[in-house]
Amino acid sequence: MVQDTQTLEQEIKELIISSLALENITVNDIDTSEALFVNGLGLDSIDALELGLALQRRYGVSVSADSEETRSYFSSVQALAAFVSAQRTR
């Protein structure tokens, strides 16, 4: 089940907001290419763990906590969508 990229990015934005309980942020506030951590959205390591679990539950993707590769997947919504899409087509 491959979705188009924009739909997947939209879903991931919604997942970020709901799984991290970001009350004052809407889907339109999140730029797909903007950084999710430190700068940009300003998420932290606890948020990363929660988001990783939410992605596992929603999409069945496997995320390794300590790999450098995983950090690159979590760099932006765009990167997360590409990661989820690649994992789901295997």
C-alpha cells in the first residue's frame, strides 16, 4: 500500500501533533523540510522516543534508537515520510 508523498507527509504531521500532544501547533505550522529537533519544531530526545513508538504502531516500521541513520530519518517530516515509505514497500 504505497501512498503519495504529500498524503504521507500530512499523516506524519498529524501523528507528530497527536502523539506529542502539541496543542498550539497545526499541520500547517509544520514545514515538511524544516528541522524537527533543536531548531525548527524544537523537539527533544523524549519526543523522538515517543514519535518512534507512534511510527512503529501506525506504520509498522522498525526504528533503531542509537543509529546515526535513524537521526537522519528524524531530521524532517520529508525525511520521515521517505523512511516510512521505503520501509513499507519492502
